[in-house]
Amino acid sequence: MTEIRHIVFDIGKVLIHYDPDLPFSRLIPDETERKRFFETICTHDWNIEQDRGRTWEEAESLLIAEHPDHEENIRNFRRYWHEMVPHAYDDSVEVMEALIDKGHDVTMLTNFAADTFTEARQRFPFLERPRGVTVSGEIGMIKPDRGIYDHHASTFGLNPSETIFIDDSPKNVEGAKAAGWQAVLFTDAATLRRDLEQRGIEA
């Protein structure tokens, strides 16, 4: 097995993860509708628009045009999106920080556009800790586009064969593998720690 020298963590889930019982309950009281809204509009659609390099305002306008019946919720998403993060300070962040604390070389990929990520870093100190981030909106690519993995490797001097990629999306894990990286699907902290230990990595 190739020695792992670099770890790439996709933390997109952390910033858009939601708890259907807590965040936004005052904006969308019905739990079923709230769940549908986050899964179909302000996670999937929003990410895709921002992956294309849209600003907050551009992504918001496009989503409102596509989902006019959700205009109020879409506008409130930007206003209150940070409410989701404290409830999502979950296993994935815990593992990422443990890897950093143990001296592993960790960088990050994120789906967010540059202005979104800049705002996020002002709010959440843990985003400053890894040594590097590739923001897909800055380079106009959407995972699992091969180019975003190659761009990240070249930007931070990573050797793909010595790099392990952690993501909660099977298609992104497969995309990383296609780019020559080793990759692990994140499902929960305990499983991830076990998978990493099998590769000689302690988190």
C-alpha cells in the first residue's frame, strides 16, 4: 500500500448539513417541507449554482427564478444559513480537527463560491486551520470533474497516489479515484477512523 502523505477533506457537508428538528424550524415549520427544501433547493441546487462560480446574489436570483414559490425561504437561507453550522459541528469536523492535531497534512476541498467561503471563514475559526482550500467556484468546476482534483493536487503540491480523499458523496469518491487518489467514503466518525487506521492513519 502506498504511504499516505496528504489527506484531503471535503467539508461541504459541514456547512450545509441540517438538523430537521432545529435550524430553520421557525422559517419552515413543517418538517417534511423543510427537509424537502434543504435537500432539493438549498443544498443540491444552491451548490451547483455556486460551483459554477456564482456569487451569493447570482445563485440566489437564479434559484428564485427557478423556484418562485420558495422566494422567501431562499432569501432567508442566505440570511440564516450560519444557524445550521452549530448543529452540524459534527463527526466530520471532529475527525478533520483530530487529523490536524495529530500532525497529518490536511487540505480541504469545498463546493462553495469564493464569497461564500470568505464569509464562512469569518464566522467559523476551524476553517482557518488546514493549510489550503480549493474553492470550486473559483475555478469553475463541479465535482466529480476530474479537473478539480488535478487543480487541487497541483496547487498544493500533492502527489495523487500518496493522497487520500475523504468525502460523503460516493460519486465524488469515485471521481477522486479516477484522478489517481486513494479515497474513503465518509459515513460516520467511527467507520472513518477504522478505515483510516487500516491505512496507518490515526485520527
